[in-house]
Amino acid sequence: MLSGLYMSAQVTRADYQRADTAMKCASRVYSPAIHPIWVDSTHYFYYKNHEKNGDFYYLVNAVTGKQQKSSSKKGLAAFAGKDKQLKSSLLNKDEPPQFYYEMFPKITPMPVVSPDKQWKAYIKDNNVYVSHELKKGEIEEFALSMDGTVHLRYDSTALIWSPDSKKLATLKIHDVTERRIPLIESSPSTQKQPILQWRNYAKPGDVLPVASPVLFDVANRKQISVDASLYENQYALYLTGWRNDSRAFTFEFNQRGHQRYIVGEVNAVDGTIRHLVDEKTKTFIYYNNNFRYDLNDGKEILWISERDGWRHLYLIDGITGTVKQQVTRGEWVVRRVDYVDESNRMVYFMASGFNKGEDPYNLHYCRIHLDGTGFQDMTPENANHRVSFSTDRQYFTDVYSRPDLPPVSQLKRTKDASTIAILQRCDISQIVSEGWTMPEVFCAKGRDGKTDIWGNIYRPSHFDSSKSYPVVEFIYAGPHDSSVTKDFIPESHLMVKLVELGFIVVQSDGMGTCNRSKAFHDVCWKNLKDAGYPDRIAWIKAAADKYNYMDTTRVGVYGWSAGGQNAMAALLWFNNFYKAAVALCGCHDNRMDKIWWNEQWMGYPIDKSYSESSNVDNAWRLKGKLLLINGELDDNVDPASTLQVVSALMKANKNFEQLYLPGKTHNLGGNFELHRINDFFVKNLMHQDPPEWE
């Protein structure tokens, strides 16, 4: 179905059509990674499997590993025997969506009833009130505060009772008016004239609300003074609950600039505050990766920190705030904590980087005792692992794969991490017979000549090493994560068309991105223009030294959002190497983008580093071919950011292309945009006129 593309031949419409066909190759990949659905609290799960003869359902007994197959999910009920609960669940259980996230936070209902059911707490006229029933039909109400105003109010969503129902904690909020950005919907479907829309949108340097913890003694109808002056310079402060014995409540404080993070405990008797955790750094604390788990009613705290240069778990004494035990250690990182087994004093987590010679981003499922002993990698295969547990956690499925290793799905026993059964092995024989080329996981040294940089190389189907291929990098250097694919994915609509048109497409994670050491990550600090490019360039050159069919005189780059900022930056600061770039919905000046993401990496207060990393202020540096694409209704990245780049390029008398798309949001990846991207690189790296559109 796929045929070779010869660099000497003109790229034709037929080539574009073959590239479209390549995007549908997933239908010819059989027994891909399973997505198990555990049946309630049983030891059974089922999954849907795509096979050459169609789609089938499998019911698996996790105890034995026995699988039973049916052409429909309801057909699995026949295997339930006399187990009425299992049969009922199979007949009635709907398949959950594959991807889910909670769009809106849960709001505490008002009024908030005390644990002993005797009191109700609520906000009225911006103040805290409580009421209780004196006798049937007779309600007593009284105010615990009298100083609340519209802009200095008590927070109804943070009202929390002490377990003994004697105390009440909440937050007092000093509100500010949040910045709004205008969006003009130029071509609405409901009317002829444009529609002006507004979005709340705080930007770096803006004044933020300030929250302070407050404490009320309900029985004595008084407020207990809490000195919160230390926490006024804040990005955020929020309450995290009461101790079970009602001795105190806790809060977490993120200082503005993200260089200090505190877990505080407020004494319920006198309102004094103790710091249980006080993280400090000269660069940034990546608070989105924080983890905290209180054990023994706060007598101990399991906490994640990069204080030794790697992201690890620490057991903190909840009384003194000192470290009792560094639970994990070494030149590797804890990626996500999954479960804390308090009774056995063991923690289960995902980690990466501890196997020498293996891709350090591969996720492994691990466990360790809280005293730091007994570390075990429960998924030791050299691959990226995805796990799913039974309700009682006695059994789990493990799907492992790499970009160059089709998935293997297996069932394991938690107790000893032994394999019960291999469930499926992915079959890619058909697409291989059609000429599909396996991606390559490639490693080379970065800018310092010492640090390993990892990435993927994607070659066209029917690849011919005697030809010369232009190289295009798909970039996302957003420091909040690493971005290179670690699972086996035979097609990606964002890359496969370019690959099949005759480009070699590459991805790598350069310095400044997440999930390696703290020093590796810190390269981004006040330096987003870097985008790891010195490492990416060294990596591509190393690949080209090994594979002389990679033409480093014809290198392009493209990316979305932060990747859009990165793509344009290539033609400003690294234009001796990159010759063409497509920047989609880029945050081209970090002062114009959302506050939480940009102050995290660029710091607060605003300083010259923002200008030094700005694509707008440095637009005069442009060299090479640039295509800017963004949507008029983008409420993730202010559309004005791209328009300011356009203005700066015009003032600098630079030639470029622009697509400003009506009705489009931040979600740019439709056929029209992808077609334009492909045409752009065909024209500017292959130096050919792309075929006319149908």
C-alpha cells in the first residue's frame, strides 16, 4: 500500500494520498496494548482486542490467568457460570472513556455540617456564620466574623470543621480584579457580525489574590489569631485538612516565584504555626510534581523533593519537621506515587532512569519500604510500562513497549511480581510487509559531551539508505515534562504525513526539560529561548554522522504552543543549523502568556530574562523560512502574542508567512493546518512546488 518516495522525483498528489493512507495503519496492527476493565471488586477483568478476523472481547480470571473469548462484551456473561454478580456486571457495566480528567474542581456544598451534626457553617454577607437547632423549629444563628467585605472575604469553599466539631478553619481572601483578554470571533455561525468574547487570564507580574488561614473557636464564639504575615508574598495558599485528633489543621504555601514551598500546621489551641516542610531553591520548585502523604495522623509525612539533585521520596518527622529517612535515592527519579500501604509501611510508585544503558525515561513500576530497604522493580523488562490493578491490588496488568518494540500485555501477581500469563503480543507483520519502517530509539551526547540525550528517529516506509533525506524536528521543549514518545505508536497524525512524504522526522528531549536530574531541568530557568537546542543539534549531528542519508543542510522544525515558541526560536538563535520553522499557537513572549506556566520557569518579579527569551523582542534576528499559525479564539495562549510577533517582523522588514485562522482555538491539528505544514516543508526543504490542492 505504501511505496517508496524518490528524492529526485517531484512530490505528487499521489504521494500525499499515500501519506494519508499511512495514517490508517493502526487498523492493520493486531493485538495492540490492552486496556483492562476490572469488574467491580472481583478478580476478573475484560478487554477488547483488535485481531485479523475482527474485534473480540476477552474475560480474564486474574487468579488463574485463564482467558475466554467472545465476539461481544455481553457474550462474556456466558462464562460467568453461577456468579450472578459477575454476570450482572458484564451485562450492565459500560466501558469508561479511555481518557478522563475532572474539568471542574469539586465545590464544598453550603452549609457545611459539623461531624457531630449539631452545627452548620456558611458564608453570609462575606462573613462566617454558624447555626444550630436549640429545639425543634428554633434555630440560633451567630456570626464568627464581622470584618468580611466584597474584596476581603471568607472563602465558602474552604470551610472545614475539626473532627471534634469544636473548631472551624477557612481562608480569608484578599481579592483582586483579574486581567481579562479579548477574543474576537470573526465568523460566528449565529450571526453576520463578529462577536467579542472575554476570558479571565492572569499574566506574569499581575497582582494575585492573597489567602490567609483563619481559625474559629465555635464553642466560645471567637476567632483565634493566626499570624499569616509570612505568607503574604504568595502564588497560592490552600488548606489541606485537620488532624484526626483535632489538635491542628494544615495548609500548603507556594511563595510567589516558586522558590519556596511550605507545609504548615496551625495549632488549634493558640493559632501558632509550625513548618513541617520548608523547601527552598535558587531556581524553581516544580510544585506540580509535589507529593505529600500524611501517616499516623501527621506524625510522619511522606514527601517528594529534589533536594539531593534528583526527585526522591523522604519520610519527614511530622513533629519536628526533620528528615527521618530518605526513602529512595540514586541518580534516577520518582515519577509518580501510586499507593502507600500503611500497614506494611511500603510505597508503590513509577520511576525511571535506574537501569544503566536503558532509555532513562522508560517508566517502571516499583515498591520500597518506608525505611528505604527492599527496593523492587516489579516490571523489569527494558521498556516503558503501563499498569492497572485489581480493586484489592492483588493482581495487575502490565503492558510494556517502546517505539521500537511492539506491546506485550501480561498479567502479574502483586505479592511477588511474578508473571501469571502473557495475555497478548502485538502483531505488526502486515504493516511490515507493506514496507512500514520501525522507528529507532537513538542516544547521543549533549552539549557538554557527557550527558546522554535520548530521542526517536522516524524514517519513511520503503526507506532507501542510498537517498538523501531532509530532516524535520518535531519539538516540544515545555519544561513541565519530557515529550518524546516512549510507547509503541505506529502512527501519529502530527508526524506520519511528513515522514511518508520523504522526510526523516526526529524527536529528542534536550536539557531544560523534565524527568531527569534537577541540574538537567534547571537549564530552562530564566532561559526558555534555549529550548535544549545545543543538545538537539548535537544529537542530530551525531545521528547524521552515523547515517549519511540525513541531510543536515536541510533541517526544519515545527511545534505547537510552547513548541511553537521553540520552533520560531530556532530561526532566531540557532539559524545556522535550522533553515525552516512552523510555529503553531506559540507563546512567543512569556509576559503575554498565562501566569502559572511562565512564572514557574521565568521567575518573579519580571526581569530582563523575559525580554531576552522573547521572540517578539528578538524578531530582528530572524533568518530562514517561517510560517506562523494561530487561532483567533485561542484562550490558552493569547492570540495577541503571535500578532505581536507579526508586528515586530514587519518592523524589522522580515519576510515570513502567516495563517490567522477564524474560529480556531488552541487545538490546531486539523487537515487544513497539517496540509499547510507539509506544503511548507516540501517547498522550503525539498525545494519543490507542492501539488495543487483538490
